[in-house]
Amino acid sequence: LPTPMANIINGGHHADNKIDFQEFMVMPVGAQTFSEGLRWITEIFHALKSILQKGGHVTAVGDEGGFAPNLTNDQALDVIMEAIVAAGYEPGKQIAIALDCASSELYDEGGREGYKFWKTNPDKLFNADEMIEIYTKWVKDYPIVSIEDALDQNDWDGFAKMTEIMGDKVQIVGDDLYVTNPARLKKGIDMKAGNAILIKVNQIGTVSETLEAIKMAQQAGFGVVSSHRSGETEDYFIADLAVGTGAGQIKTGSLSRTDRVCKYNQLIRIEEQLQGDAIYKGGKAIYPF
């Protein structure tokens, strides 16, 4: 059974707030079973809602089921830490944090190329080295174990540098970088640009190509994350795909909205059907956690 990445705070183009990065997620790395981990992150989700309500924030949810409070990037991480503790869990040991930075949307090609925090610091242009410094500090300060799309989709050298610097401590996931495309994935493997891939069936277009990408990633020792999209239905195939391919991780949104919850429900059904034979690796599913 895959370790879930539950999106509980949204920013970037997914929210009309001050958060530059797109997704802040929690992962139940210390749970013994999938259903136990799902309970943990559900409790954290509701603890977060209470904390945000007390802080005067709107707690309506976005298209992936997460909240969109008007906080800064660092404040988003701080309030997630507060929610983990409030729910009775230990950050780093039981619950880890994962990010989807969607940095291609921060990349500014006008004039000087670089990254802009359009919401919080639009006047400064960051290069790849400065972005990596931000992530390095965050990984030191918070229990972050996975960072998706940390840099622009064509910043191969930046991804390679980031992997060299922190790839032994953090899962560096390519979504826009690889687009579930075996050809782009092979380039990333050869360059050591990242150490994990996000898998989206409708991104590449066929199940055959999807399976080829998963197999290539696994043979290279890459982490594999079976993923939803922003616009979803109640189809739960990606849950079956995650289990059937031994993907190890699934990214399917928050613990609200039926188009998200239906994937979690299917994983519970699979766990029940396997009657004790289900293997949940928790943190061990994250390369190289």
C-alpha cells in the first residue's frame, strides 16, 4: 500500500493568497498500516482547520481539498507543524512534510532569467543556487522529506546540482521536469537530475507508456509517486495503479472532496481485501528516506 502525500495547504496558482509555492503536504511515515496513516493525516487536517479558524482564516477548501490561508511560505510550514503536534503526533518521526513548489510557474524568462516569488517578493530574482539555499534551510528547520518541482521544468543542471547537494537526504521529485515521459526520465536518470518521478497517466496519454516510465524509474532506484491531477473525477484508477505497480507513494489531495476521498477509500478496500498481506512501508517508501 502506498504512503499518502496529503495536500492540506495550497498556494501558488492554486490559491488567491500570499503563499508562492503550490502545495504543502503531510505524509504518515511512521504509521504501521495504510489505514492508520490515513487516520493520522485526517486528524491533522481537522486540527489544522481548527487552528486556522482560531486565527481568523477562511477554511473553505480548494480543488484539491486543501486550505488556502493568507499566510507566508514560512508561516504555512509553521502552522502545519502546529497542527501535527495539536493532533498528537511527532513531526519527523510519525509525520513528515512534502512540498510541491511548482517552480516552473515562478520562473521568469523576461529580461534576466530566474525565479520570482510573485506574491511575496516580486522585485527579487533568484537563481537556482539561491533557490537550493532556501530548500536547504527549510530541510534543516522542518521535517521535509520530499520536494517536487523545486526548479523550472527545463533547469536540468539545477536539478542535478540540487540532487548532488541534498539527494541523499530528500526525495527530489520531477513532475513538470519528466511529464511521465520515458525519454525525459532517461535524460534525468543519466544526468542524476532528481531521484523520483511523479506519475500521471493522462499526462503521457497511455497506460503502456505510464508503465514503461514506472518500470524505468524503479530499475534506476527512483522513487515513484502515483498522482492525481487538479481537475479530477471519482475514478480511482490511480489507487489501483499505485498498488499494482508497487509505486510506494500516492499523491491524491486532501481529506475532503469526494473526488479525492474516493482514492483513499479504494486503498482502504484493497487493504481489507489483502487481509493482513498488505505491506505498508511508510517512510521506507521514500527514496532515500
